[in-house]
Amino acid sequence: MIDGGRTDRLVDPLGFERDLFVKPVFGRGGKGAQRWDFSGGRYRSLSGLDLNANQLFERLESQSHKAALLIQPRLFNHPALNPLNNGALSTIRMLTCIDERGEPELVGAAMRMAIGSNRTVDNLHSGGIATAVDLDSGRLGQASNLGAANSIGWIDHHPDSGALIAGFPVPMWNETCAFAVATHRKFADRVLVGWDVAVTPDGPVLVEGNGAPDLDIMQRFARKGLMAARCGILLAFHLSQLDLESLPFF
């Protein structure tokens, strides 16, 4: 991490010879994210900057006076997803909820994809698109954006690559579902979590967990209300277990 112009150099930057992904520690929606591709001993940005390691870290240290930055190795999707990710890492928002037995249950999933000139992040607030994932089969549905602009609508194919989205099977789907459920077991005090999971060549990798998992966005791509489905049933169950009269707002 780099904060206030100082780098926590747990790894020597001169030996950090790999593609890098940099984001603000307290950022949201992909804002401020940077992608640096490593080749021939130098780091190159998508805008054309070409820096050596010392130059890159000096640049990031300068930027960190405005916001602390997290530096991570750049992850890559499973090759089967390359026609859909536009060069950015495509992640799946996987919604898990504790069930009536106290076990995590997968109740929703939506895969996000970058489009257009954006080849850094897949976030919807950065102009990306998403599609629901069928929980049983792992197949994608039609895709769309957040709905603020009607230029895309609901589409079957990726607008840049032309690759088929609707009906596409997510690779390693069963392993990815099991991974999300197992991860929630580590945070069993949380009733509902939205996990951002990347399917990589080595299997599912957790990017982050979200305690406020944007149910409105999940519902848009499911194209139905989640409260009428399993998610709503489980949330109603947990509410029924509360002693509401003891809460401060009653």
C-alpha cells in the first residue's frame, strides 16, 4: 500500500516484475483504478505512459497524497472468458445468505463485463454491462447496462467482440459456487454478503466482499424481484428471529 507519499514496501518494487492493478483503498465503482502492463522491464499504461519501476512508484507515491493506493498483481480470467471481458478482469457478484440452518446459501449471481474503451475495470458505474447467471446451470442470460441510458437495451452478444453472451456457460461454475459458500462460512456473523469473484485459470479468486451488496443491481439483471424469491424468504426468516421491541428504533 502507498499512503501519504510513503510506500509499505513489503516487496521490493524492482522485483515486482508483473502486470499490476492499482486502486484507491477507499474507492468505489472502479473510479481511479489503474492498469499497468509489464513488458521488457517496463510498465505501460493503457494511455501510453512507459515507466521503469522507480518512475512508477514515484508517480504512485505522488498520487497517494490525495488518496491511499493499493497495489496488487493483475489477475486474468479463465481463457474461456476472454471473448467477454474486453481485456479487463470480469468478476461475478455472488450473493450469499445464511439459511434457516445457519449455513450460507447462494441466492443470486450476476457477471459483469467491460465494454468500449474501458479495458481496466468491469464496474457497472464505469460503463460496463452485466448479466444474471443461472444458479443451477451457470449459464448467462441477456446483458444490459444499469439502465440510465437506452443505447444498449438487452443484448445477446458482447457489443465489442460479438461473442455470444446469452447461454454462455461460466467455466468452473460448480467450484465457484462452492467457493462463495465456503467464504461466507468464514464470516458467519454476516447474514447477507455480495462476493466479487473472478474465475481465473487456477480457479475462483475472491476480489472483495460487500456488506451492502446492491440488491437493486442484482434485481435488474435477474429481471425479477429478489424479495419474492429465496433471498426474500431468508431475510424474512432472520427478521422473524429478532426481538424487534428491544431495538432502539422501536
